[in-house]
Amino acid sequence: MKALAIYVGPQAKQHLALHGLSASDVKVIPAAAGGPKGLILGPLDRFMFNQWLPTSQQTIDLVGASIGAWRMATACLPESRAGLLRLEHDYIHQHYELKPGEKFPSAQQVSDSFRENLDLFYGGLVEPLLNHPRFRLHVLTSRGKGLLHREHPVLSPLGYGGAFLSNLIRRKAMGASLERVVFSSAGALPFGTHDYATRQLPMTTSNFMDVLQASCAIPFVLKAVHDIEGAPRGAYWDGGITDYHLHLDWRNASNDTAPGGLVVYPHFQKAVVPGWLDKALKWRHKASAFLNNTLVLAPRPEWVQTLPNGKLPDRTDFATYGQDLQARVKVWQAATSASQQLADEFAAWLEKPDMACVQDL
């Protein structure tokens, strides 16, 4: 059974029909939030960053939120293949001992453990990561405003309730509660920002760890990160809240060395959902003009059904397997091993592009 589906916007489709796809065409690589679902993209990441993209020379913008930010930051490491393999291993094997009477670990426990792991993972490597000769890293976070300006046991749930209601009326209205804050290693943002309240700030060796932790700080699962150095004061949460799958305006994306290039997006599904609070709002899951020059690489739904439990790894597995770490690790490793087929099929398609395999996004 075929594993890989290739979905394209109209501009990307025209490019593929005329020219196929080469590494030099790549302008931007987005990486979505989505927790364990991102594990399925490990083999694709390693193929792209360690075999395919090294055949080109242009500057590329890497844009990530939550686990996507962790993946893209790791791709900027001097030894990125080893880093990506370690990321996969560490994520699969994460485990939290519960205290008597607890069903889930506390947000403080998860945050403390995550920060310790970040320090171990990137310690001594932040400067070369941020100064990568080709890759410009952009990490998305969500900064709270109003009731969400500071994390609070009562006000934060109320604030997110208000954000949900305002987002239901109009996505842009949620900007009164949550601001998109992008921390960048270099360069201008590779997407337009008229769609949502946005701020761009420098990512430095001093604030990198806080920025990456904030981008992964799922509300009520991890603690918010407050008062990041070089940024407005306030609570910073998971970048996936404002931009779950990075349905951003890539049409006017600028790249100094590859004008007119493509956004090549390894993703775990066809739909590019705008924000985390849009997950249940199916009418916002459709492609828009923002994605005209985007190519999405995603697993076929029928192939996903062949994985353990008939689905991608996801956060429900933490509850399903509880303290049985060995059982969850077995299931997640089986899924990530199977996903090597995605990378193999993409490599084969690059060698012999077949437009019959390409579908409209």
C-alpha cells in the first residue's frame, strides 16, 4: 500500500507540472504543532535535511510551533541527523512518575522535566544553531493578553473560554486575548501578518531555551513561560494555540536567493488547520489562497489505518497506556519505523515525478 500523498496549491501544481521539484525550489519549510503526531515525520525530516536539501545552496526559512519548533531547531544543529534521531528517541521515551493518588503529572512537573531535557539536548549548541549558514529559524509562541497576561488558576481558564468564544465568531478577534509572537534567528518573516495580531522579535542565545519551552507550553499541561528576555512582559504559551498547523499567508513569502520558490510542508494530514481552537471548526480546515504555493507531504488516511491502533501516535496514548511505558514505546516505535516508507516514496517521486500522484490541496 502506498503511504505518501502529495497535496498542492494551484501555483505549486503548475510549477511541478512544468519543472518537477528540486531542492533549490524550496523557500520555506513549516512544521506544525500536534504533539506525538509529529513523530511520524522523523524519516522525512532526516531525508530532507540530510540527503535532499544539501544538494542546494539557497537560504531556507524554517517555521515551527510546539513539536514543530523542536524539529526545526534540531534541523539547524551542526549534526542534525543525530539530533533528529535523538529527538525521536527522547520524545518516545518521555515518562513521568506519578505521586500516590495522581492520574496525571502536574504541569509544574512536566515543565521542570521538559526544561531539564532542553538544557541537555541543546546545551552548548545554541550559538551554532542560531547562526546556521543556510537556515533561518522562526519559532511561534502565543502571548497572553487581558485575563491571559499572567497564568492564574482561575483567570486563565476564564481567559481561554473568552478566547474560544471570540475565535468562534472571528479568528482575528482572538487577537484580543492571544498575540502571535514569532522569535527569529535572522531575516524577515516569510509570511504575511495581516490575518492576525503578530509581533516579530529576535531569538538569541539568552532567550532560546525560554522561547522553545514557551512554544511547547500546552495550557494546563505545562506552565506558561513568563517575561521572556527581549520580549514584552507576560505569559507565553504554545505557538499552536494561535497557529496549530501554520495556515499562514505564504503567498508573499520572500527568500533572498530563491524568489518564486515553494513552501514544502511535511505534515501528518491533508488539512492545514489555522489555530488549536479551530480543531472542531471543520469549515476552517479547507485550503485557502494562503497555500497557493504550498506542497504538503502527508500520510494517506488508508495507510494510517495500518498503523498500531489504526491511527497516528497522539496524546490520548498517554492516558491509554498510563504508567506502562514499555507498551506505549512499542506502539510509537512501530509507527515511526513504518513511516520510513513516507521518506522512501518521496525520494522515489523526486527521481521520477508523476503528476498522477499529486492531488489538489
